[in-house]
Amino acid sequence: MRPPLRLVIAVPALLALGACARQAAAAVSSAPGTPGFLLGLWHGFIFPVAWFLSLFSSQVAIYAVPNEGGWYDFGYFLGIVVFGVGARKTRTVYVDRWSSR
């Protein structure tokens, strides 16, 4: 049984992209004053504005590096999903019947 072509292409592509990822050194990321949970929450909340500004200015970034790792990431995630872009109310549309034309 052969694996699907998409899987054969996707796995090496994801591994190649993962190989490009780089982490800050542990000594740098645990230094005093590095962004933690609360700044991650704030950066996630202002993500749309920061992203737009980052298109025009090299002084603006959408993610703080170095940061305190997991707690910053968790705050960033909550900022985007819960309090930021993902917090919008959605409207659900139910279809009772289809019209035949």
C-alpha cells in the first residue's frame, strides 16, 4: 500500500520548514526584562495593528524575541484567539430548505 502523494510531499516540506526554525539561547531568553505572559497577551491582542505596521516599518515586529518561551507563547495565543481577532461574534446561518430553480 502506497502513502498518498500529498503525504509524501507534505512531510518533507514540513520537516524542511521546521529545520529553518531558530530558538534564542537559554541564557538570553531567561534574562531579566524579557517579555513574559502579560506582554504576550498584549502582543496577541494588538496583532492586527502590529502586522499592518510591520508591512511598512522594519522597526515593528509582531512577535517579541527573545521572550520567556512557553508563557509568552500562551499569552500570545490567548491574546489573538480569546481577546483579539478570534473574539468576534459569528453568525450561524441555518438552511431549512433549498430552492430549486
